[in-house]
Amino acid sequence: MPRNATFTVNEPGLRALHNSGSMSRAVVSAAEQGLARARNAAPRRTGAFAAGFEVVPATVTGGRRNRPRAGALIINEAPYAAYVRKSKAAKSFMSQIVPHVTAVGRGR
């Protein structure tokens, strides 16, 4: 006869995991894979935009309880990055980057 299994979330333990050094390293590693993809896909004239990407460890909010957790941001501080992001080339560029970062973040 099958037995019913139950699972109870250990909230403090899960919170500790989400904010651990190991989790931070894992999400930074995933972001670095996205960074490589961003640099490869970036529109180029001078190469400054592609070279301007960097990964920054960060605390982000998310999950089922919308709590702070380890995260990472891919940023670009080139002076014209905001304009590139709004250009026609950006649509193609972002369509290549976002699915990759999302997939890496889900362990694919």
C-alpha cells in the first residue's frame, strides 16, 4: 500500500541557502555565461559597448515570498549604453541574451 509523503519547508534553512556564499558564486557563474553571450552578440562599431559589460554580485528580491536572495547583474556602463539598448539593433541583441540568461539560471 502506498504511503503519503509530506514535505515541510524549513524557511530559515531555505533563506540561509538563498543567501549563502555558494549560491552567490553559482548565480555569478551563470551571469558570467550570460556576459560572454552579451559580449559576443553586442552591436559593434568601436567595440567599447561590448567591452563595457561586467557582472556585479547583488542582492535581488524574488521567489515565492519575494524575499532578498543572492543574485548578480549584468551591467554596461558605456556612456551610450542606454541609447544602444533602445535602438533597433537592441531588439535582436536582447532577444539573444535574455533567453540564455534565463535558461542558465534554471540550470539548463
